[in-house]
Amino acid sequence: MKRPFGIIKAVGWATYKEWAAFRSHMAVSILIGPIYFLVQYFIWSAVFSSRETLNGFTLTQMLAYYGIMSCINYLTFDFADWNLQMLIRTGKYVTFVLRPVSHVFFALCQKIGHRSLGFWMEFLPVFLIYLWVFRIDLLPSRPIWAVISVILGFLMTFLVNYCIGLTAFWLTNADGVRSMFHLLRNISAGVLVPLTFFPELIQRVLFFLPFQFMQYVPARVFIGEYELAGFTMSIPQIVGLQALAVLLMWGITALLIRLGNRKFTGVGV
């Protein structure tokens, strides 16, 4: 057990220090997040001007949803897909094939270090802005379950993105797939609009996709209730389902890694 934690500490700390040297890049998020939220505030204020509720949401709940979704994005943000496809395309992935540590674990350690810096450089300032400036209640109703759900969302985001990066084994340049995936992810994870706003048929499809477990489920756990496609679950039930989905996604990732390694030539371009 000491060896994995030692690797996490070493790689995570190195990544933390590396990105800390370019922390102004992260500091821009302090402006982007609140500006995006302000746009949502004006849009939904206009929508709710002629009604009190919409699909079960009040204006206060809708703003809280977008505030929570924004904060969760800072905690789960990931670009493992971009890193991996660059390594495969340039042939540098071969260096990880020869190392005693798998690249997927190395990449996860990098994400832990990167998001550790992002916690106080991005999440914490924006969280306080939403809480004190916009007066949005972002405190979770079930704190322990919320923390567990965010950790699972963190892992699910990493695994799904990593699988997208693995497509470079077959496509070489996965930029097109990544662009399409990011659009699909934002729609299917509830980033653009709550998933309950979609027709019931689409909701049923989204329920069985992994994207909702990335951000939508953590956001609903923060709120304290879960509903999608007619399914209403308690917080422990949906977090348990989220954990099972993460385990399934880990298995799919391991399978794709094995298939990809067989195809990798290490030539580069």
C-alpha cells in the first residue's frame, strides 16, 4: 500500500509545483466562472419573470443548480484525453510502456496534483464569490455524501476522458472525437441545462450513459434529491449506483488499454 500512495504523493506534488508556476492561467477561471453564472442569472431571471416554477425548479433553486454545477466542474476538471492522444500521436507513449507504473495511474496522479492546486486557485475563490456576492446557498444538505459523490464524479470524469484519449490508438489524431465528445458531455452531464428538462425518452437514454455520473449526480446530491427519467432515488442509493458505474467504467478503461497497447507501434508522427 505504501508504494501507490508514494507514487501519488510524488507525481501529484510534482504536477502541483509545475502548474503553480503558471498559476495565472488558473486565475482566469475566477473571472470566467462568475461571468458565465451572471449570464445564466439574467437568462433565468427573464424566464421566471412570468412564472414561479419550471420543471419543479424555482429561480433560487435554478441559480443554486448552476452555481453548484460550476463549482463541481472546478473540482472534476480533466484533460487526460488531450495529454494521452498527444503522447500516442508523437510516439512518446512508448516511454510509459517501459515504465513500472502504468500510464493510466500516472495520469490519475497528475490529475490529483492539478486539481489540488485548482481547489484553492479556482474552486475556493469562486465558491466564496457565489456565496457572498451572489448570495447563492451552495452548502450541501448531506455533506459526507456530497464529498463522496464529488470524488466519484472526479474518477468518472477522468476515466471517460481517458477512454476518449485512447481512441488515438486507432485514429492517431483524436481531436475531432474530442470536440464531439465535449459537446455531448456538456449536454449529457447537465452542464448546459438540467437533464430533467429533456423529453422523457431522452432522459431514459441519459440515465444509462456514464455522463450523468460526472457532474449531474454530484450536483443533485448537493441539492439533496435525485430525479431523472421518472426514477427518484435516495441520496445513498444514487451514490451507490454512481460507485458501481465508476467500477464498470474502470473495467472498460482497462479493456481499451489492453486492446490499444496491442495496436500501438511507438512510431509517432
